[in-house]
Amino acid sequence: MKSTRTQVVIVGAGPAGLLLSHLLFRSGIDSVVLDIRGRAEIAGTVRAGILEAGSVRTLVETGVSDRVITEGDRHDGVVFRFGGDNHRIDFKELVGESVWLYPQNDVFADLAARREADGGDVRYGVTGTAVDISDERPVVSFTDSDGRPARVVADLAVGADGSRSICRHAFPEGTREEWFCEYPFAWFGFLAEAPHSYPELIYAHSAHGFALVSQRTPTVQRMYFQCSSEERTEEWDDERIWSEMRRRVNGNGFEIQEGPISGKTVLPFRSFVTAPMRYGRLLLAGDAAHTVPPTGAKGLNLALADVRVLHEAIVDYFRGPGDGALDAYTERALDRVWKAQHFSYWMTTMLHSVEGASPFDIERQRGELAMVTSSRHGAAYLAEAYTGWQQPELEAD
């Protein structure tokens, strides 16, 4: 069995794992990154598209990518559509920040290219991954892409391996706590070959349910509408989908742009948090430790924020002495995670219809939307949360 010795082994080569490897490299710390998926598979996974201002600064200032600026689409606000009218929240005017529309697969492509250019040890397509934290140094064993058994021995291990994390399940029984919420609906998502319906995102609340109008490229839109988690994509042809979107979004002279549809999917809604995010020399980051519904555009941004805090803790650990920085990681990360959980839950419950809701609840929901969009203080809270709370400064090289 081939054995590799490194300082940090990272399970998961998505944006969180690759960003951590990149930041550690800049700080002179070696790492090995493993993923059961192939590079092409990760690159082809279409996921979240909104980056907070702090996430963009991280990518640009650490030399990952200028594409997020040159090819991404800066949004200075967002539109809440209800009662047949558009109500715009101006992020730039309210809090001086923006967000960028830049798909997660592009973030991955930039990070993967950066690690390759820097000679990073990233191993895609491994199988049979197992994490052993019974000894002082964590050991991750696997079969490499050529079918040969191998293992990595490290001072620290990081699980950035998504919501089904094997690293999270490597924590001994009874050493962590979980919080979970499942919502009574899902999103039906699809891509449409059509020009933008509006320059920024539209969050539409209607008596027929929620809808989101977003973009991917100048000629491709990404759209969603609220549905049952049991919905089957094959039962929806293009005309049925557009009919549903029209009755939720169109009106008072506004019409969405339509075109051929592809990439249909149903996304269940869940919130999940586990704590602590560290056991011994094993630490968790991103979806391995927490997930949020997509309404508030927080999932990828939370993962990148975790990595910034974790990078700082790991650097302090290797500088020594002691585990103080690692001990503080969970509390520092979860401070932001629970803010994001609240924001995502609030956005979700404010915008979505709930089966069996009373007339009072329906009108109260509309009142809440009116309050947020008509009050400068209410709009400023939304703008601050949507564009992202302050993040720790990056360590100097």
C-alpha cells in the first residue's frame, strides 16, 4: 500500500476543500485533497450562483480568479415581487456592498486550475475512502483512480465532503449534537434558453406559490418554482412549466422571457447543523457540518467562510503551542452559521406558500413583505444579510 505523509489531508475537492488547500499552500502548509468524484463530474455539477462580497474578495485577493469579476455578473440589488408589482432592495445604497452571479462550477474550475498550476496534490476519482482517527495522527485510506490501495497520514484531517460526509460519521457516537428541519416543499429548477427577464434576481410571492427568476449566462436563465418534494420532473413538459411560471410571476405589464427548457431537477428543502465541528484532529467545513435551504443564497458562501476561519486556526496550530485556535473553531464558525440559518429560514417562510395556511397567515405574510420593502431599516437588514456579514481578514503571506 502506498503511503503519503502530509500536514493536512482534506476529504472533498469541491470549492471548500480546494480553497482550504489553496490558502494553506499560500501559508506554507502542505496538504493532500481526495474526492470520490472525477474532476469533470464536479465541474459539470450546476449549483448555487450567488457569491457574497466577501467570497468574491477571497477569490480575487488570494489569486484564485479574476474571472469572477470579468465574467461574473455584479448585482447591486434584488427584487421582491408581490401583489403584482416589483419592489427593489438596493444593496449598494443601503450597505455599500453587492453580490456576484457566478456559478459554483465556475468557482470550482478556477480553484482546480489554481491548485494544478501550483502543483497541488489533488486526487480525483478515488474509491473506498475510510477515515481512521483512533491514533494521534488521522489516516485516510482509499483506492486510487488506478485501482491501487493507498493511504494518507496527516497531522490534521478536514472533512469538506458534503452533506453525506463520511468524516462527520467518523466522530465517535455521542460526541456531537444535531439540529434538523425539513420544509414541507421543494423547488422545481430548470434552465431556459432565453435572454434575461430582468437584470437582477426576482423573488416572486403569489397565491399560487413562490418563484425565483435568476440567470446563468446572457442567453440562459435559471428559474425555480415551489413544488411538492414528491414532484417528478418527467411529468412536466415545457408548456406546463411556463404556464406555472406565468401565473406566479407575470402581471401588471411584466412578462418573463421564455425559451426551450433543459436541466430539470427537484431540490428538497432542509436545514441542518452539527456541533462541534471538531473532534480531536478531525475538523468539518461546509455542507459536512451544516446545510441551508437555497432561498438566502448562503450554502456556498457559508462553506467559504468556514474555510477562512479554519485556515486561520490551522496556521495558528502549526505555529503552536497548543490547540487553542482549533478549540475556538466551532464557536467562531457557528456564529455565522446560525445567523445564516435564521436568515435562510426567514426568507423561506416569508416567501413560500404553506398548504392549509389560514387567511390571517396569508395576509400577515404579505404585510411582512410590505414591511421589509417599505422600511429602510427592514431593507437594510435584508441587504446586510444577503451580501454577507463581515469576515475575518486573511492572514498575510
